[in-house]
Amino acid sequence: MSSTLLCRRDLRFLLYDWLDVTRLTERPRYAEHSRETFDAVLELAERVATEHFAPHNRAADLAEPTFDGRRVRLIPEVKAALDVFAETGLLASSLDESVGGMQLPHTVAAACFAWFQAANVGTSAYPFLTLGNANLLLAHGSAEQIDTWVRPMVQGRFFGTMCLSEPQAGSSLADITTRAEPQDDGTYRLHGTKMWISGGDHELAENIVHLVLAKIPGGPPGVKGISLFVVPKVLVGPDGALGARNDVALVGLNHKMGYRGTTNTLLSFGDGAHRPHGRPGAVGHLVGEPHQGLAQMFHMMNEARIGVGAGATALGYTGYLKSLEYARQRPQGRPLAGKDPGVPQMPIIGHPDVRRMLLAQKSYVEGALALVLYCGRLLDEQKTAPQPAERDRARLLLDVLTPITKSWPAQWCLAANDLAIQVHGGAGYTRDHDVEQHWRDNRLNPIHEGTHGIQALDLLGRKVTMRDGAGLALLVETIGDTVRRAGTLEGEAAQLAGQLGAAVDRVTAVTRRLWAGGDPEVALANASLYLEAVGHVVIAWMWLEQLLAVEAAGGAGGDAASGDADLHAGKRQAARYFFRYELPRTGPQFDLLASLDRTTLEMRDDWF
């Protein structure tokens, strides 16, 4: 039976026919793996997600976490699912064997995690935050910190968070006021408040490992004075045994429109609610060197941003599949050419406008999934490519693509969820169907881990200009390689390549135009429009790549031989749709950007 979470045939196509992940097994890190092990872990992920995560998705939404002043309470199915997840070892699927990991390629791990995000994004948030926390400590922590905090997280005994924002600062981290006072024993005592902390308090694990940004008194001002600390909910002794409660207190829960199964918290550090070693102050352990906290935290933030894009994609994808199933089963109306009331009603998928909405969804979610997995492949190249130059190239390209991978799915897979509701008609906005919850869950993703505006400033203000434009040049070069390969083919592939090549030329020209005057205010005034337009160009690239993979797999009768004729035909049609309906949107957008329009800059506060 086909799943309404994700399409396993699409995943197989992307992983094997397009990204050729089995070739990674030729590298030492992945030498113990094979197509068989990849298939086995993907099957495991689908089964656990389907049997243990999906069934309580609606229940966790309706019965969101509560706090009685002492304990946070969630429905019991959440912990039960997370216990099963911990037993699978999937949390550590891409980590080193030395810390208990499977050393799976990141590309395969991302495909596995997508099943859980599609099944239940609220419950899946706990292990995915934990994985990001563990990866940061593996990159920047000491051997002792890895033994003390990472190993229990890999085992599912401890969960992790990231604590950046504060009520008065929001996304402006230069304005955080949490302070970390050094102690004679080498630890620090933290005092301050952190807001919007996902997974910040619960009883789903033995301990919660908070990664907290704070400032050491006397350090540099602004972001240059930020340091990073491990602050556990419960102190841990030298032997690993749990000890006294740390001075970390839950002030209250934030109640969101979506992701309701994930606790979202206001935390107080060091207010004396608990008194470790007889006095107030949350005991913290410095990660790495002082005043390097923001750079270290970006290790987790960038991973989280790609994870947000993956979650947005999964929510859009499952909404698409559920609206597709509904459209095939729901009879309503008759063909326009013959409205004989005596003829049985037709399934609504027969109506052209419903097919339009389904095709739009397909083009968004399958294009976004390709981008997410492509970024996973870049992570694998960054870690295991034979030559340093290849690793550097993958790192630079991933840097450029990260804000797009976060924000494009968050905008357009949300649009897919909107269309899924529309396909359901009046039933779509009732709680009788999942699609309204998917929309609410996905609506948080344009804000999670940095808003669209922040990602736009990152892309246009930093990523395409860094190293004298080397990032943009590499993106253009990489897309250009796809355009050249497609241009050597006859017919439609060459035609689409011409369209994409022209769009890429516009990206280069408009970027130069925006920065030619040297005025950041003017250049960045419409950065969000730039992000959307460049994002559409990147997704068109993903579709041309998929079309080339279809042509390679379908040559010489391969469609019929593989049994994927319908899959390939659907890919061709979705690529046509994106190039005909979506890529042309970028023309007027690039025109407006090139005009250096000042409408928003010239709007005065008192005119609103």
C-alpha cells in the first residue's frame, strides 16, 4: 500500500537514480554500507514513523503540553514513540561509530528523518534538536564534554536544546543580557532569561542539555562578546550519575498555532528557584574558547535551518499526498462536455482546476525534497570527498544554499498545504482531515530559525558577496554545468536549459546591479524578493536535474523495464509545470530589483 506520508518511489529515484548515493560506499567512511543497508534503514524509518509517530499526531495537537507549576505534562504516546525511536539508533544514524553512530551518509539520514517529520513534526522535533546539539558538541566540545553529554544523547537518555533568543532581544543576539560569571572550579554561573526555547522542559528524558549563549563580564561588546555554555537541567557527576537539579526553571509555556506537541518555553537561568551546591546560579560549562559562541552556535543553527526546510518539505509533501488521495476518492460534478445528471459523478481529480492545484503541489514539494537531499549530498562531499578542493567547494555551495533551503520550502510548501486545503473544499478547513493541521504546523516554519527577512539578508548581504562573490560564482557555475548537459540533448531538455540559463544570467546581472552603488540600504531593501526569485531559479535547477535523471533512467525503454513509467512521466510533467508556471514569476521580480526601487525605504512611519 502506498503511503500518504511520503512517496517511497520518489525517494528511491532521488537517492539512487539522481544522487547515486551508492557510490558513496566506495569511500572509507561509508565502506561498511551498501544499497541493502540503505534500503533497510529507510524501511525501518518508514515503519516506525507510520506505526509510532503518525497515530498520535492529531492527539498531540489537540492535547498540547500543560504546566501545573511543577511538571510539564504531555500525552503518553509522545514518550512511547520517542522510546521506540531511541531503540532504533536512528538518532545517531549519521554520527561516527566512535560515539555509537551508524556512519550513514547524510543524504540517506535526511531521507530517513523526512519520514518522521511528515508523520509527526511535533514529536520529531525533540530528537532532531538533540541531534543538532550533539553535532555541535562533537565539532566544538572537549573529549570530556562529548563523553558526558553526547553519548547519553546518542542513546536517547538525554535530549538537547539551543537557547539563543531573549524576550528583549529576539533575533538581535547582540542585545542578549544573559551573563556567565566564572567560578574558581572552572565552571560558570549563568543568570538570565531565554525565550522561545523548543523542547526546553519536559519529562521525556532523564536530562535536558541546554546550549546557552551568554556573555562573560568584561568581554567585548555586541556579538563579539558572546560565549557558549552547556547548562544541564540536572547536574551530572564525574561518574555520569545524575545529581542535583540545576538552577534552570520553567517560567511558562508558549502556546502556538502549530507544532503543539513540542513544548515551547520561557526559561529562567539562575533566579534561585534551585540552589545547586547551596547557592543560586545555573552551573554552566564553557564550550571551546571564550567569545566564540556565536560562530559555534551557527554550526547548530545552519543545521537547524536545513532541518526547518526539510520539515516544511515533509509537511507539504504529506499534505499533497493526502489531497491527492482525497481527489481520487471524492466524487463531485461531471465533465464539462457532458453534464447529464443521469451519469454518475466523477472523482474531482478529473476537473482541470483540481489537477492544476495538485500539479502545483507536486512541483513545490518534489522540487523542495530534491533540494534538501542535494544539501545532504553536499554535506557528504564536505566530509568525505577525496580532495580538499572538493570539500571546500561543497562547503561553499552549501553556505550559499542554506538560506534558500530553509526559506523556499517554508514559503512554497506552505503554499502547497494551502492548496491541499483547497482541494478538500469545505472539508479542508475542518479538523476531520489532517490538511488543516499541516498548514498550521507549517506556518511556523517561515519564522523558525530566522525569518524570511533574516534569511534574505543572509543570502544577499553575506552569502552571494562573501569572498568577493565566490559563493555566487560557484552557484552559477554549478547550475551552468546542468544547463550545458541538458543543452546537449535534443528536444524539451534543451529548451528548458535555455530558460534556466537566461534566468541564471539575470541572477548575476541583478546581483551586480544591487551592489554597484555601494549602498547596503538600497541593495537590501528588497532582499526578501531577491530570496524568492533566486529560490525559484534554484528549484528550476532541481527540476532540470531531475529531468536529466529521468531521461537517463528512461532511455532505451528503461521506463517500462524499471516499472517507473508513471513516476518518470509525472516528473516530466511537473518539470514542465514549474518552468511554464513558476519560473516566469522571476522576470518581473528581477525587473523590480534591478530598478533599485525605493518605495519601502521612502515610506514614513506616520504614513501607515
